[in-house]
Amino acid sequence: MDKELKDILDGLNNSAQQLAKSAGVKTAANTNPPAATPKTAEELEIESKKLTSKTMDAVFEDPLRKNFERLAKASPSQFGYLGAMKTLEDPYAFIRAQKADGSYRIKNADLDLIIKGILAINAEDPEAHGATKLVEWAEKSGNPAGTMQGAFEQAFSQKSFGDNTPIVRKAVDSTVGAALIRTDIEPILREAFNRVFPAYEMFPKIPANGINHTWTQQTAYGSASLLDELGDYSAAASNNTYSRVATTNIAVAASQREIGLKAMFASQQSGMSFNLGGNNNLEVMGALIAIANVIQGQIFQGNYSVAAKTLDDEDGLTNTKGFDGFRQQLKGSGYSINKGSDTYLTVLRRAVGQLFDAGANMNEVAVFLSIGAQNALDAELETFYQYLKSESGNATPTNFSAAGLSMLNGILARLKAVPAQATQGNGIGYYTYSAAATEDIYVLDPNGTALPYIGSPSPTILELPTGWGNHLSNTYVPFLMIGMAIYVKPFNRKIRIAQTTI
């Protein structure tokens, strides 16, 4: 038999076998199964609950609770309290809990230690710490992969990582290397960041629509007309007024930190006691304070768009790695007020009244000012202090501005002091205006402003592989990629006052 004929016969034989199998499947499909014993409603409900529970467990396991359990098991003497049932019931409430005096039950130092511990116990287990490659992280957070890559490319081109920029570029661009985003500690980082930058959580956060976030800025909300009983549409149409299409750069703020291998191995050999202090070891809280200072400086005095300006200019120091802040964007006469000889209370109430007329939410009014300005405001109010006797028998002053300041029509304005005012480049800062040293107080409805972010709205940690750049350490780069967009400009006022000192 020649080869060609043999191939044909083999093909026919295979076809016949397939047909036989199909016939068997069809027969089985047409065969009625044996009648099943009907289940009671109670049995069906129990099965449904079991299925739902199993499905939920398979779909979601809270990362913070999981890490608390792992940490308590790894080092019971130091972190056993994290494994307590009361803690695990709501770990988020646990790390946010405050005492009666307003201090946190979990101190900043302990929070820093928890972060170090999670980084250490999960270092060798990517599944446990939830780390993902940069592109995967961008996709999971709802941003196109190219957006994340573009943001880092911009950071690299501007040498945002200093002398280490080429090394970080190599680690991030590598398809084989282990440059990972540590998503497992994001909830704790968010809590820690809000502690050092409490005003941050007041602003809405939105995903950026590009490396430069673009939006249309509203300057007026239009008008309405009275109509005849049966409707009179002769009045001209009225729409919101938009001044321009605005953009904000998405800044990358980062602070490189390291855990030396010597300290890390010694820590593990001593029974997982995470005393990783020292100049060459991870200090996450320090990194978050540094990042907070940078971002606060940009929010209040950042200058991305006006070239060749200095710290002494009202526009602010030019920095093409940052974004435009409140000082520059509100310097126009329609959005700024000079205090002059008025009292602080008078000028603050004037600003609040203007926000009221503009349609701002009076339940959300916030006042941002330096420590020196708040001290001057409290000194002004001391003349009018009244004391209220509490249940404990202690007299409590009712006029402290820290609890909120009574404004027009019963409006309570929340005061948020911004640190680092003594350093011109941090916080609110100061500048020269009409030949005088000047600083600003900001009165605003935070809902009129948003903070567009790339990746995550809270700081995240980039983990670089051990040995990169000949470093005998585990290297971590806490970072935040964010900008600022003023969507409704009339919801904001800045007040120029004489520079204060403390």
C-alpha cells in the first residue's frame, strides 16, 4: 500500500472514531438522569450560605488583616497584639483609634515598626505581599499601562531620583528584574501619611487622565429666569461659565530608604525583633514626612508654568517637576483679599461671605494657615475668651480656633495649620508683596479642588531588588504621583497677611 493511500485511510479511520464519540455523547445527553430527592428550603438556604461564604473567601481576603495575622505569628512577643480577635475584626479602625485626649493609640513609632515588620516577613513571598510589576499595577488601578510608563519616563528625564536615576530606570524597565510595587502596606501608608498631612484627606482624589491632567475650569454657575404660568422660554439660555481648559502636571515625589542586610539578618536571627533603626535603615515615617512637606509646598506655593521666578515672587519658585499651587492660581483680584488693618476675624468672615455668595458648601469650609498665623489669630481671640464648665469640673475655653471658628450665619470654619512655615520653600511659605514680607491664609471649599493621581491616591513603595547598584541592602522608594486641579475657582479665596513668625 502506497503512503498516500495509507494517509487517506488513516484519516477516514480517525473521522469514524470521532463520529462514534459524538454519537455516544449525544446518547448520553438524551438520557434522563435518575430523579433526585428534592431538598427542603432549609437545606437550600444552608447550601446557599456556604456557597456565598466560600465564594467571598476565594474572591477577597483583606490584605491588612492577613498581614496582621502573619506579623503576629512571626513575632508574637512584639506583634502578638495584632493577632487579637478585636484587632482583626476591624484592623482599619484599630490603626486609626484615638484616645480621649486626641492622641493615637498606635503611636507613629509603632506604625513605622509595623510597616517595617510587614516588609520583612513578606520579602520572600510575592504572593503574600501582593507586589505587582509596574505595568500590572497601572492596569489594576484603572490607568493605561502607557500612563504609568510615561510618568516614570518623565521622572527619569528630570532625574527625580537624583544620582540613582539610571539605576532605578534599569530596574523599572527590566522585564526580568524584581522592581515591584508593594501594595500590601498601602492602608498603613495612607494612615501614616494622613497623620503627618491631615489636610490631604480633605481634598477629593481622582484618577489623572494623562501625564498632564486636563480639565475645564468653572468660573461662574450661570443664571435662572422667572417664567410665566404657562411657560415662557423667550429668556436667553444660561450656562456655567468656563474660563479655559486647564492642565496640571503630575508631580512625582519620592524618598529612597534602605534596610541593610546586616541589620535585617541579625534581626531575623534574634527571633524576628524588628529593631531596624539607624542611618542606613528604613525609616518610613521619615520618608512620609519628607514627601508630605514636598507635596504641601506644591499645593500652596507650587509654580510649574511661570518661568524664571524665585521664592520671593508671589508666583513661587519655578519648578517644572511640580505643579501650580493655590498662591499662584488665586493671586488675581477676584480671588485674593488684602488683610490690611482689618482684624483676622473680620477678613476671614469677608472671605467666607464671598464663598457663600459663590455657592460653595458652607458645611465644608476650611481655613489653611501657618502655625504663626494661627498663633496670631488665637492671640486676637484671647480678649473674648469665655469658659464653659464641663462634667469633669474643668473649665474649657469656648473660643479656641483649633475646634473651628464661628463665621457668618452659624458657619463653622475648620482651621488646618500647615507646618514648615518658617522654611520659605515648605508649607505655605512667604514672599515679597508691595515691598513687604507676606504670607497667605487660604479659605476654601475643598470640594472645588481635586488632586489627580497616577497609580494610587496615597503613597506607595517601590521595592528594588537586593544588590542593585552594589548596595548590600533591601531598597525601598516611597513615592506619590499627584497634581492639583481647581475645578471651581470661585470656591477659593486667599488672604494676604504680614509674614508671621514663631
